[in-house]
Amino acid sequence: MITFLDEGFTDEDSFHVPRSSELLSNLGSQQECEELAYKLLASLPRSRLATIQRRLAPLLQFDVVGSLPAEVSLHIFSHLPAQTLLTCALVSHRWRALANDQAIWKKLCGAQGWTWKQPSRTHPFDTPRPQAWEDDDDEGMGDSDEEETDTIDNAKAEWTAMQAELDSGFASMSLATPRASALPSASTSRPKSRTRHNSAPAALSESTFLRADYKRLHQTHTRLRNRVRAGSYHLSAIQTRGGPSNAHTTTIYCLQLYTYPATGVQVLFTGSRDRTVREWNLATGLVERVIAGVHASSVLSLCAHAGVVASAGSDRRVAVWDLARNALVKLLADHEDSVLCVRLDARRLVSCSKDRTVRVYSFPDLTPQFVLGAHRAAVNAVALSDTHIVSGSGDRSVRLWDAATGKLLRTFENHHSRGIASIDFMAPHVVSGSSDKHLRLFDMTTFQGWSTSPEYDGSPPAATLPACAACGSSSAGGSAGASSTGVRPPRAQRCVHADLVRSVALGEDFVLSGSYDLTIKVWDRKTGALVADLTGGHTGRIFCIGFDCTKIVSCGEDQRICVWDFSHGIDTSFIQL
């Protein structure tokens, strides 16, 4: 048998083809590996390079976060702010699912105190043209001590819409179009807002139940806040002189928004020189309750809480009314002059008067506790928290009291250059308005804050201040640094009130002020910059303002109750007011 051998090949001399790992290990450095790879790729035709690129793409786009267990990925996303979450939703379907997780958005809403409410049917309201006013007195002010989606495309749309809201800046206020003739002629000539106004979604039936959508809740709140900053609102009125038929017949001194805890229905209480308190249905714009025959003269202040409404008047009385029973609970007649302000919480009722005293009663039994009598002039305003009471007086001072003992803890003398007309308190911050035409906000523990006036205890102006968002003006110059009291100096003159600041309100993001100059101004709480200037609603002095996250309400000498609605075209039925 003949065996044919391949003389050109033997086992001992077989050719060995090295593997890629062996080849790379023979190279001196990582840089040499990269250089070899580049030379190999450069030697290939472009068609082959495209194929290799497609094969390399998955290696270059490895999703580290998406490859983690869901609970770990969600934990990472839970530390991101809302705007970053919206951006992350653009990356991939996996990231979008993580960024839309309801638990994350619920946490973000909870940090802001925003809760989901099951929607109910709502109705718009509007009223006819106002008439001129004649009253020229303000009984509510005491004398001072001198003078008185499911796809990436939808995610992109959401992100774009949010950016548009964020970047819109300040715009002229827009007016409600259904009844433009119902508004003063001075306001109808203003340009419309740059914000696009869409039609409101259809109202839900009473039986409709919606699953809580906390991302939607957060985005809606953010959109409303941005509308305030952009000055985009619809203005309407639920009362003008002579309408509706059972409305107030003269000056309206006070108001408060109130939400019934059991039903979640929001109403508006108002008090007037006509000696009555009225409850308004905000959905229909009609009066649903008239509390009459309790006060013998003007109702100057009111406060609703936990099913009762307390009202104070120039008849020296404080009346407490049970809303469920629609009956008078008690009349308090301890003050010796007009009661200018009353406030109520779960523990106590506090009132202040032209008689220069503050009186404290336990609640709900309304037993007298303390008479606080350190002020030298009428006490025009009082506010309270769980542990403290703050009072502001015509003697230009603000005083801090211990609510449990009645002890005077601190006196802030010459807090304004003239008498203090209004205060609001959200511990530890106090905001005050004065007949010196200015506002002042400061922290009672650190004395840091801002003011629209430079005239405080000789405080020098700071070198720079944020530009006014409402008019674009920059701040006045001066010596560098903040004053010893932490008070920042004023904005340009046209950015402050031109008359007494009769009402102030303190919120999480904004400070509001209403003035005799017929305007309502919205200020950035942190910086004091003016972000919105609301004009054209009133033809008489503004006496009181109130607000929630969707609107501002105001009343005054012209008998008008104005609603400045920032939620036009937005479904807010699921927002807890």
C-alpha cells in the first residue's frame, strides 16, 4: 500500500494562527493596540467600515443605569429634580419609563405640599361692567403715631412646552375675552400676553374617577407658577356695583378663600361696610349665604377655619359663626374700639383693635386668655402660627409674642418709616406693608430679608440687586455689601407702590401686595424682585387680597371682587386648593 504524504506539511512545523487576545498581548501598550486597529480599519473600503460601525454601536451605547435592577435605577432617578427627569425621558424608552414612575413624582409633589384631588365639575363665571365709587373712608385702618404622553416624541413635546413656559419671561397681562367691555377702559388697551391660551378641557362628570397622576400634578403646578412669573392671567369679576342682586351694597373691606374639608369645595367669604358677611360660590359667581344681623356696623376683617368663620367690625365685636349649623356661636365684645383684624387657627382666636391691644382666646371654647397691650398706637394687623403671634401697629413696630404664655418676646421698632398697615406670617418669615408705600420681608431669627425701601435704620444700599422682571430695570447702585440688618435696598421707583400698602400675603414662592394705588404686585419671595404688576381691575382703593396656586382675588372701595385667573386653559380640577 502506497501512502502519499504531503511533503509540504508536518505536525511539527504546522502554522499557528494567533488569536486576537494573543495578538494584543504581544503589543507593548494600549496606544499600540489603538494604532493597529486604526490601520486595519483604514485599509478597509468604506462599505465595510459602515458594517463595522453598526456592529460597534451597541458596545459604545451601553446603558449602565438601564441595565441595573429596576429598584436601583428608580432610586437613582429619585434624586433628580423635575426638569432633569423630563430631560432623561428623552434618552430611551427604558429611561422614559423610569422617569415617569409615579412614586418619584409623588415624592416631588410631597416636597412642595402638592396633593392630588379627585376632579369635580367646574363652571366659569363673569359679571357686567363696574360703576364709579363714592366712598372715601377706610374704617379698617387705625391711626399711626404721626399720620395715617407614551412616546419619545410626546416626551420631547412635554419638555419643549415646559421650556417655553420657563423662558417666557414677563408678559403684559391678558384679559378675559368673553366680556372685554366689562373691564375698565384703561385696561383694555394693554397688549395681550405672549403665552398661548388653549381652550380648557371638557369638565368631568361627578362620577368620573381618575387615577392619581403625580407627574401631571407637578407639571401643572409648575406651569401655573410660571404663568404668575409671565404675568399671564384672565381678569373677571364676580361682583360689580349692583350685581348680582344679593351682592354687597357698598365697600368690601375683607375677603378669604376657604375650602370645605369634607367636600373639597372652595368658596369665598367677604365682609363689607353693609354690615354683612357673604359666601360666594366660585364656580357660579353667585352668593350662597348671607350672614346678617350680627354686626351693627362695618365688617372690617374675617377668617374662616375648621367649619367656622370669625368676623370683626367697627362695632367693637368679634362674631364666631358655625357654618354647618348656620348659626352664631358667640359674640366677643371685649375691645374698647373698632376691631381691625381677626385670625383663627386650631388652638386660638386672636384679634387686634384701635384700642391698642391684642386679645387672645382659646379655641374652640373661646375663653379669654391674654390681653397684649404693649403697642403705642392702633394695632392694625395680627398674624399667628402654632407657637407665636405677630402684631403690626401704627406705632411703626412689629412685635413677636409667645402664643402659649402671652409673653412679649421681641420688639422690632421703626420697622417702617410710617405706620404698619398689614402683615402676614409664615414662621419664621414676616412680611409687612406700610403707609410709607413699601413692603419689608425678613426672617425673625436671622434678620435677613429684603425691602422695597432704603430707609431702614440708616442701612446703606447694596451694590447690586436682581433686575426687575416686570420692567427690566436694574437696581440702584450704592456701597458694596448688604446692610447690618440684612435688608436689601429698593428697585427702581416705578417698581414700587405709589400709595399705602393695605394688604399683603406670603406664599411659598411669591409675596403679594395690594395698595391704595389700585394695583396688586407680585414679588419673588427670595429676591424681592417684582415679577408681576396687576392693574386695571379696580377703580377704587384695594383693601384686601387673597390667593391660591391658581388665582388671586381682591376687593375694595369700588365694590368689585376681582378674580385674576392664572389657570385659564389648564385643567386644574385635580389640584387641592
